[in-house]
Amino acid sequence: MMEEERYCVDILQQILALEAAARAARTKVLDIHTKHCIEQALASNNKTDQSEKVAELLALIERMAR
């Protein structure tokens, strides 16, 4: 779009749309991870695995909040 010398507002709107799509995809993957990997670790009764998965989840949430 920039090479085509499109209007700046149009370019910014496209960037906003891309960011929204990436945010939605990130949220969906986090949901899948939580429902699959985290639930599986909790059901396993393996304390080490549970602790690792919870720590991983918390780190992901922290990074997403930035």
C-alpha cells in the first residue's frame, strides 16, 4: 500500500485490522492451549507437570499483557 502511495489513513486502518486479527488468533490459541494442555496437566496428578504448565500459562499471560 505504501509503494502504491495509498492514503495514510487507509494504511493505518489496514494495520489496525491486522492487529485485531492477530489478537483474535492469539486469544484462540491461548484458549485451545488452556483447554488442552493445562487441563491435561491438571488431570494427570503430576505435580511437576502441573507446576510447569501453570508457570508457562502465567508467563504467556504476562507477555500478552504488554
